[in-house]
Amino acid sequence: MPSAPPIIDKALVRRLVTQQFPQWADLGIRAVTPGGWDNRTYRLGESMLVRLPSAARYVAQVEKEQRWLPWLASLLPLAIPEPLAKGRPTADYPWPWSIYRWLEGDVVTADAALTLDDMAVSLAGFLTALHAVDAGEGPLAGPHSFFRGGKFTYYETEAHRALALLDRKIDVELAEVVLADAVSSRWEQPAVWVHGDLSANNLLHQDGELSAVIDFGCLAVGDPACDLVIAWTLFSGRSREAFQSGVALDADTWRRARGWALWKALITVAGPSGDQREVQSQWRVIDEVLAEVR
């Protein structure tokens, strides 16, 4: 039988830091809220954070971020995480882990008093710059990115399964049109860098301006459609139009993006999530996505 995942808590982080980075052993350690799902995050002193994979399937992301983020940072218009050190596996924590520089800022939320029109323009500029970076040696989309940047067909069956559970709660015929549109085309251009998990939770702002993009665990090179889902999950109206105009990708890519948005919304509302606020938010996404093909 597979071994149980390690218990990640403040005591474990203290041991790891003390054993492997004694120069930082006296710094305070406190949990970051929210602490993440794929990784657990703890603040180390005032200027660093510790990030530990929560399961074996996230371990490949450590080396990927260590290798590529320092190089990408100098080519992008917004701050991204800066790796400072890589920790080794131990007897009580079996995987590599990372220490990063702390990035100041507050997580973006749709209901915060933010100028989303300006933020949409800034984020579109960030994605445009990311897509322009040479991706020739980057990691192709695959298991390490949970196939973000890959073909939407990887998630097609899951989307249809969720749709079947929502019969009579949703316009199934329209939803099928969106999903069919998403699988009917593919990215025919050279692969580009994709963040892979571009959500409001992974954006930071300072004084109302977008300041950083975080959590690059799903970083890959491939089809940028998956990074456009935020057009529906965060933006609306003028801000959505500003984002779409700023990214300037073709109609087929936006149709695939709409499929990605519907997939995520369907599995959220059909699943056992106890976060009713998130469920309601995803119902709004479903309504807006279907309205575009109605």
C-alpha cells in the first residue's frame, strides 16, 4: 500500500529549515492563509516563504520552478516568485521543497474595490510578454502541468460526466455546443509559455494595481487557451473586453478557452465542494459562457 502523505505543519518546516539552512533557523515561521492545495506555504521571517508539495504528484513542479522562474522573471513586466534555495528530502518529508522571496501584495478578488479594467489591461500585457518568450526548450504540457497547455480533449470526458449530473439544472444542449467547439480545433502555431493556473487567487495587487503573478506549478509550453479562463472567472463587461482585446488571440483559441472555463465550472458545481461561495461563482461562469452561444 502507498505510504500516507507527510503531515506538513509548522514543526516540520522548523526542522527542515534548521537542518538544511541554519542561517535562517532563528527566523519566525507562520502559516500563510490560504495555504494552497497543491503545496503548503509558510512565511519564513519577513522576506521569505517556504513551499512544500502536499503530494507526490506535485513534486515535479519543484525542479521546474527552480529552473525556469529565475530566467522568466527578467523577461516579464510583473513580479513572479523568485526561488532562493531548494531543500532536500528527509526521513520525515520525502520530497524536495523550496524557499522563495516573499512578494508583497494582496490576493485579487472580484468583489474588492479594484479597477478591473486597468487590471485586465495589465494582465493581458503580462500574458502577451509571456507568450513572446522563447519556449523552444520549455517543458511540454503533460502530467507535470496536469495537461494545462495541452489538448482540451484530456478533460472532455470529465466535463461530460459532470454535465450528465447536472441534467435539468443546465441547458445541456448549449453546453454540448461549447464543449464541441473546444475540441474542434487545436493550437497550430509554435507552442508558447503558459502559466497553467491563472486565477484571481494567483494574482497580487498593491494599491489597486496588479503587482505579481504567483504559483507557477502548472507552468508549461503549449496552447495558451487554458490561461484565458480568467476572462470569465474574474472579468466581465468592459474588463473582459479589455482583456480579450489586449491578449489578441484568434477566435478558435477563445472557443477553446470557453471550453476550459465551462469544464472547471461544471466539475465545481457538480462536485462535493463545501465552498458555496465558489459554487455560486461557478454557476455565474456557466450562465455567462452559455449566454455567448445562445
